[in-house]
Amino acid sequence: MNRIGRRRWLKWFIVAAIIFSGCGPPITTRLVTIDLEKPPEAEIQNIKTIGVMPFSSPASDVGRKMAVDIARALDSGVLGLGPFAARTIRAAEDFKPTADSIRKLGQKEQVDALILGEISQFSVQTSRANQPMLSVPEFGSGDHSEYEWVGILEEESIKDTYYYRILPRQDPSTVEVSITKLVSTLTAQVRLVETKSGNTLWEQEITRKSERIKFPGPEADTEAEIHRLLISIANEVAARLKPQEYRVQRLIKAPHFGMVPVAAKWVRRGIQAAAENDWLRAEKLFLKAMEEAPDECTVNGNLGVAYEMNGRLLEAVAAYERAHRCRPKDPTYRYYSDDLQRAFAPDLKQEDLPSTVVGVRGDGTIYLSRCGRGGHPPGQRFTIYRTEVERYQRGARIKNFKETDLARGRIVEVDEKMSLGQLLLFNPVLNVRRGDLVRFEAK
């Protein structure tokens, strides 16, 4: 084909692409605000005060702590800005939860409802095993003559920025490390009863299982492990009994040039419907785009936003997860999924905005974000860990929670936006990757 023929073919191809993608005004990325409301799972319109009784339990202290945690999670505080006030109450040792005894206790304590419960199972099992890991010798003395400057180009978030690449003195060596595994399980039966009628307004069995794989360190604190599960269950009870309000901002992204033309057409029309605030039509149009391009990050992400606007939160989480798998280097949809799940089904999380791994190099240099509480000076040690949450298929409730230590290191340099560290010990099987979490040791 000669040059004139190729130009003519290219011209007709561009015209056809424009026709198939849906001619019309240019569509640009839009920022939309979503106000989410989740009603409580119980009829609590007439409930203003809630009393929480100590849960029956094989260990009385655990049942008492469960009641305290639930009351704290439910209570609206001294200002009374929430739906109701909650507090722990005690009854006689021979108290039996009949309709008559509940009514008398409600009148005596001046509460509209009681939370009764039983902890039917709780345990912490600890085991130890040796595992081969790679140990990296510590970097040099800190003299800049031992370092060389390099540009980090493989990570979009830190390109055009120069940091030290610090050369280790020798190759990593294999060492045997004692790993501690803690498996914690707790099951609670929770019941909300109206004091006037004695009717059960809400009842739920909540089970938490937490698995931690820890590097050598202090002895496992079994009481702390159980208390973490108690707090997590208490937060879930509050999330299900208190109305939830949540405001977020989401991006609706325009189709890129390489998208399948028919899918691009439906995406553009879906964005147009979103601009007109017709989110039901936008959802249908994005679903049509999904039929043509099921593996497109933008299509799945836009569909997730439409689901969220229409109140279909679990479908939104699933769409965001698909979008993230389509383009793992783009953290946008992972954040959308995470904060949506945290809003309505609190996870077992240790820190607010924890530091994360931004990039890892083969020479043991690691780049960390500057999130987290407080500053972390050079020399401070840290642990890289990864969490996994398994949820029940028919809801957002947590079933199992797993946290695994992956590596240890120390801070070498600190920048305004990022910290530079060195890996000292890491698991060669579970590679440290971008997005893993960072736990700093006490100074």
C-alpha cells in the first residue's frame, strides 16, 4: 500500500471511530459528591436511651468489657447529637430476661431498650515455627560519600525526585527466624429488646477470627488480642443500630482513546446521564459498556460510582475491586473500596492513615509515604505488614481478619513527602510490594 493509500485508510478509520464512539459534545472527567445514608437495622425511632448489660461469658471480665465497649460505641456523648444515649447497667445476680423483669428494669434504670448478650466462644491459640528469611547487612555509616544519587522512575508517585541509593556491603544471607502465629476467635450473640413490650427488635450473631503472623518480639498479649476483637464487634453493633451518614467525592472518568469504540459510546452517554443527575440511566449505560469491555478500569470504576449513587453499596465495592484489578498501579479505586467498606462495616484497623510502601528496589532500598501519626526520624525501626479481610457473601460483615508481618527495616533519610528506609529482614516468598502497611516501633 502506497503512502496516499495509507493516509486515506487512516482518515476513514478515524471517521469510523468517531461515529461508533458516539458523536457529541466533548466529555470530560467529572467530580461528583455522594451523600450516603444507611438506616439502622432495627426499628429504633422511639428509642432514646439504651442500657447495655454485661454479657454472659465463661470469663466474667470479658463479658463486662464487651458491654462497656458496646455502650461506648453506641453513646452519642454529652452533647446528645446522635440518635440515643447508651450506658452500662447492672441487674441482680438472679436476673432472668423475661418480659416482666425487662420492663421493671427499664423503669428502674430509665432506659427504653436493653442490649443483652452472650459470648459463646473466645480463644487465643499461639504457635511458633522456624522459617528461612533473608537478612540484609545494615547500610554504611551515614557518610554521604558512601552513597550515590539516582532518579526513581519506576514509580509514578516519586518520579523526577532524587533519593539516595545506598549500597549494601555484601549480599543478603539466609537466616532461620522464629515466627509466632496467633489465632484469636470470638463469637457473640447480641439482642436488642424494647423494655416496655419485651419484644426483640434486633438480634445478631457476630463472629470474629483474627490471625496474626509476627516476627520475633515481645511475648503475645492474649488479653490485648481478645480486646481488639471485642472492640471490633462493638463497632459493628453500633454501625448496624445507628443511622450512618457519609459524604464522599468520586471521579467519573472519560473514555480514553484506546477504549473499544462501542464501549466508549456507552461510557460517554453514561457520563451525560450522570451530568443530568439521572444515575439509574447512567448505571444502565455503564452496564452496557461493561458488556463490550468487561476488563476496562474506567468502565468498572464509573459503574461503581453509579452503584454508590444508587445506594447499592456492595455492588459498588465489587465494581471498585474489579477496577483496581484491571489497573493495579492506580490506587484510586482501592481507596474508593476501602473507605466505602470502612464507612459501614468497620475493620480491625490499628492506625488512622498508616504509612504505606511506595516503592521497593532490589538493593534493599524502600520508599515509605509520610502518613501516620508523628514523625519518624532516621534510625527508627519499622515492620512491613499486609492485611486481608474475608467478608460474608451476603453482606459487608467481616468473617476473618489476617495480618502478616513481611519485613523489618529502619529509616535512613526523611523527606517532606516520603521516607527512605532499608530492609534488614524480609520473607523471600512474600515479596514486599507497593501498598503494604508500615508499623513503626516505639522510639
